[in-house]
Amino acid sequence: MDNVDEILEDPTRHEDKGLATRLTYDGERGKYRVEYSLLLKDGSLDGDWSVFGGSVGCPTSEYDAEEDARRLYDKIPEVGKTEIIHQIRKGENQ
């Protein structure tokens, strides 16, 4: 998912969660997105950026307002790995 117009926050690594996150703006869709990429065993990023959620019937971590996206982005360092996995599967703003 690298079709973003603007990266608002460069990737932040969360070693304890096994991923990195970034905040982007997709001008074509008019959405602010909290995206993640998995950390590989060698410490590099796999480079495949995805939004949290998106399973059938589950919302994604895409927002109309930057403030809403930043609320999730800023919360990520504070939550445990289990909650992050839940967010990946289900979506944060359900």
C-alpha cells in the first residue's frame, strides 16, 4: 500500500510488537491512515505497508480527520502486542 500522497510521520519501530507504524495521507481518497509493516527476523522491514483491520465487515485504520488518525498512532506505543494483533485483525475504529 504505497500509493500515498504524503507520509506525515516516518516509520516508528516497535520492536516489542514486531512491527513499525507510520501515518500517511491518501489524497485520492481524502483519508488519513495508520499503517504498519512487519519487522523481519533480521530487523529489516518487510516493506509491505497495510492498514489495521479491513477483514470482512471490520473497519480499517483510515480516518477523515488527521486528529482521529493521530489518536491511534500515538496510542500504539502504549498498548501490548496482543491488542495490536487484535487491531490488525479487527480494526481500531469499530
